[in-house]
Amino acid sequence: MNAFASIMEQNIREEKVPGKEIKMAKGKISTVFYCQNCGHESSKWMGQCPGCREWNSFVEETVSKTAGRGASGGASMRRDRAVPTALPEVEAGEEDRISTGIGELDRVLGGGIVQGSLTLVGGDPGIGKSTLLLQVCRNLSEEGHEVLYISGEESLAQIKMRADRIGEFTSRMLLLCETNLDGISEIIRSRKPETVVIDSIQTMYSESVAAAPGSVSQVRESTAVLLQLAKGLGVSVFIVGHVTKEGTVAGPRVLEHMVDTVLYFEGDRHASYRILRGVKNRFGSTNEIGVFEMREQGLAEVENASEYMLSGRPENASGSVAVCTMEGTRPLLVEIQALVCHSNFGIPRRQTTGTDINRVNLLMAVLEKRSGIQLASCDAYVNITGGLKIQEPAVDLGVVIAVLSSFRNAVLSPKLIAFGEVGLSGEVRAVSMAKQRVAEAQRLGFDTCILPYVCAQECRKGSGMKIVGVKTVQDVIEEIFP
Ligand code: TYD
Ligand code: MG
């Protein structure tokens, strides 16, 4: 790969960089290469982005270098000179938060919309970003706030059709189909709505930048304009950003550092559940999730997420166990399924959905070494149901138990739950917030919990469940298959 990259660089060096030519000819206009994935800037084309390691993501864009142009260039010039202030003298003041009327979204936002904040909602096309924001607009306008929904993707009639599925709207909900940001800022300045939705940032363009809509410089400039509007007028702005695999338009990652809050909408487009994840939040904690279900009438909140994730669990099937993972401050129960069968090939197949394949390989190696179970000649498939992607090591014990259960073809009690991190020596290590996890399991009717020995003591207090503390994977085997 490196050899390839250096050959490409060589070629570019020898060929004359187009950027330089234009610069010489016109004096002011030059071209720059941007990574469409992360916004990395380079004077020449590169095969792989040094910023985000994405291949083939560089695109050439024209930038006009007029001093003080646009929102991003001239910000510092307009302001008076700032003077340092002693920290204790700064008045903080509680932020005013407005509820979106959607509890799951409020939680991810950290309690509601902060006035003058800029929120980016990213996600694959068709996942439900426009639907969610339209529902937010509806709730806000019903509460008496003036809301302006600006769409660059759909016509008024298309939005109306979607809105009809969601419900009735009041006349405080304003629609605008426009892509020219200069016009948009004029309207926002004159009407001063409380909340503005921009759907999507990749369709917007500002006349002060010569590049096409959707390009990195255009998307950045548009966001800078919106940032000034939000902070200057105290308007809360939601920006929709599509995640695109092909890299034809700049992705939302380009903007992550400019906005206050970044939310990503995840989930399988063909399944009905959706997970809204906070990735960055200047006004609250990150890693909170909101769970939604796409229905006929738009997105519905799923308040009892654990129950939802466990629904449809198979009965009397081996290789299935429930685990408790933490999503932010919220315990969430999910099912781990494993299928272990004899391999017909020299190299066994290992496949995972929702969890890291390397971690599963490691855990199987630990099992093999520490408890003498012959897994080297077995194919293994591990699946976390419900479409969640879990990175937390607390699910290790669940993976180990599911693999063991499938390997021995032994059905586990459906009321059994497990969590704990497994180390390379086969030791079961402590995890955080054990008590909350146990409480959530108890709430959903589980009666036995296998967890790290060090966490067992604190969890036993006041719990009606059978708490089994284990020190090693060997203990786990003895406990489940006595
Ligand atoms: P949309 O919000 O347009 O996605 P995005 O803005 O992220 O591209 O959602 C589109 C999908 O949602 C579409 O496939 C249809 C589905 N949908 C429903 O199932 N029910 C509904 O009430 C609505 C409005 C959309
Ligand atoms: Mg949309």
C-alpha cells in the first residue's frame, strides 16, 4: 500500500500540480484537494487520506482567496478586540433548555434544545432524519415556538405528504424550499424563528465560495454562516448531514468540530428500530442513546428499550444468553447468540455481527487455552441481536457463555444474565455500574446473574436475584455445566 502511495505521489510531482497552474494564471484562485470523509486539506491528490485513512476520498476544489470573505474568514475582523477575564468573574447562568417533546431525543441532547445551539444530525440516507426533525418541529410549534424548516432536497408537496403521516401542524410551522444560504440567512434575520432545521447541509451553497454544493469547502462555509446566525441571533439550528459511502459529497465528519452537538442515527434501514447516538455534546454527556421505532405515523419512542431488544428471544435454543451493557448512563439488556459447529475447512470461519470479530477470536483462544475446550476446529458465528453495535468489554462473559452453550449444545435458563470482562489469563474482571445492571435485569424478571467476583458483594445487597460471582472462566463452566 505504501509503495503504491509513494508511486502516486511521484506521478503527481512529475506531472505538475493543477492547483499551481491556475494560481499562476489568475493570481487569486487556486485549487485544493479535500478528503470528502474528514475534510483533510492537501495541496496535492493522495490515494489515502493521512487524516482518516480512507482510500480514494480526495477531490479537487476551487477556493478563491479573497481576504475576509465569507463567515469563516472575516469573523475575527468584525469583532472588537477581546480582553481576558478572570474565570471566577465569569457568570455561567443555567442554559435555557426547550423540550423537543420527544423524551428519547431530549435525553440524547442532555435535557433539551439549548438556545443558540448548533446540532448536527447525521445518518445514512433514508434512516429517518427528516422524519425525526419534522416531528420535533411539530412538537415545538405546538408549544408556541416559531419553527422554520428549510429543505433543499424535497419540494413543499413532498414535505406536506410526509407531514400528513405525522399529524396536524399549526401555522407557526413554516416551510421553505431553498438552497441559497445568502437568501436563507436574510429570511432568518428578518423572521427570527426560534428553531431552524436545515435539510440537508450538502444541498446548501453560499455564493462567496466558488465550489459546488456538497463539496468540503461549501459545506464548511455554509455551516460557518449558520454558526454565526445561531450564536448571533440565539436561534437553535439543526443541520441534517448524510453519511455517504461513495464519498461523492462531503460527509458530516467534516463538520463535527464546528457544531455544538453531533447526533448519529443508526440502525438497519430495513428493520424498524433506530438508534440515535450522541457522539459529541457541549451541553451534556455523550454516549447516550435514544431508541426509536419507525412506524406508519413516523418515529415512535421506545421507552422500555431492554424489553424491546430482548423481544422474540428463542426458547429452548442453545447458544443464547442475555447480557447487560451500559449505553451512557442507561443499562440495556441485549441477547448474544453464538453458533459453534465443526469446520469442514482447514481454517475455521469466524463471523460476528454487532461485536468485534477480533475480540471474539481472542475470547475463543482464551477458552481453548484456559479450559481445554477444542475450539480450533470449529466455525463460530456470534451475533448481537437488535442491531446494536457493542464495544464494551462487559459483554465478554456473555460471548464466552454463548459460545460454550452452543459448543455443548446445552440450553441455558432463559432467566440467566451475565456480564463481565474476560482477561487473557481467563480471569473475569470487574466492570463499572454493576449495581445498575443487576437492577435492570431484575426489573425484567431475570433470576440469576453471573458477574465478576469483585462486583458480587455490592450487588447482593437488597437484590432478590441469585448473584453468582466468578473469578475465572473455569468457574463459569463449573457454574453453568456442573
Ligand atoms: P426520511 O426521514 O426521509 O429519511 P432521511 O431524511 O434520513 O433520508 O425517512 C425515510 C424512510 O422512513 C422512508 O423509507 C419511509 C419511512 N417512513 C415510515 O416508515 N413511516 C413514516 O411515517 C415516515 C414519515 C417515513
Ligand atoms: Mg431526508
